[in-house]
Amino acid sequence: MKWRLGGGRTVPQQTERFKDQPSAVVFKEVVDEHGQQWPPGWVKGVGYVEDERTDLGPRGVTAVTGHDPEAVQADLIRRTTALVDAFWARVNGAIEEHVAEAHPEAGAPGQ
């Protein structure tokens, strides 16, 4: 497959070879979706590769955190849930305050 980075006529031509037509067609669609740029994570002549900096896998999580991946996941869920709950409590408080200010005749909620 051949294309020019960004679709410009004056930039160097890019190429990638495939063993079969269907793979080339899929790759062309991905290049088109990315504005005639190399797809993120694609290595010329190799294909997609895992980025170990962002996809650690269970052993990588243990190496980085010193904890079991399931424990790390449980902690992330607990912390995320607490943040979401705090966010919605704040949103609900702001809505109640706004309604009370905009409609003082209605009184406080629950009255």
C-alpha cells in the first residue's frame, strides 16, 4: 500500500507491504481514518505492537505497584466510586441550592 503523509503531494511517499489483499484493505481504511498518518501502535513491517508503558498486564502491574492486580483493581474501583459519589453529592447540592434560591416560596427540600 502507498500513501503520502497527511495526503500532501509534496511529502515523501509512505509504503507498507501485506501478504494478502484483505489485510491491505483494512490497513488502508485505518490510514484513511487517521488522516493519512501511520496508525498509533503500528510498526512498519511488523504491524500493531503492544505498548508496555500502557498495557502492563498482570505481571507488570505487580512489578510497578508491588500488589496483586486484583487488589489494585479493587482499590481503583473503590477510589473511583468514592470520587463519583462525591461528584454527584456536590452536583445535587448545587441543584438544591439553585432551586431554593430561584423558588424561595417552595421552601427547603423535605418541608
